[in-house]
Amino acid sequence: MGLITGLLTLPLAPVRGTAWLAERIQEQAENELYDESAIHQALIELEDAREAGELSDEEIDDAENALLERLMAIRGFAGEERNG
């Protein structure tokens, strides 16, 4: 990038920085969404909450189903069910 181009695009630097930051946040969110160990940990925490009586059975079942769906999607089972 030349000096003149750099000076002319300088006002756009905050926009580029914000876009870069948004991309990094999206990458991190996707990494966490598709992290199997995080799903396993959440399942363990749900079991602890069940034993402690902190959540109703319905709430725990809903949360477990959502976590298991994410896990199946990560492993590719969701696509196989539609195709099979």
C-alpha cells in the first residue's frame, strides 16, 4: 500500500478494525459451538444440576437434547439421517 493510498483510506481504519474483530469473534464462537469437549462438559454440568435439584426434569431434557443435537451435527450424523 502506497503512502497516498494509506492516507486516503486512513478514515476507514476503524471500520476495518471492527470488521476484523467481528470475524475473530465469529471464529471463536464457531470453535466453541463445535467443540465436543465443551458439549461433554455441559452434559456433566446438567447431570450435576439434576442431582442437586437445581433444574426441572423438563428443563434438563430440553438442554440435553439441544446438546446432543449439536454433538450429532458435529459428527455428521444429522446429514446421514436425512440421506439415509
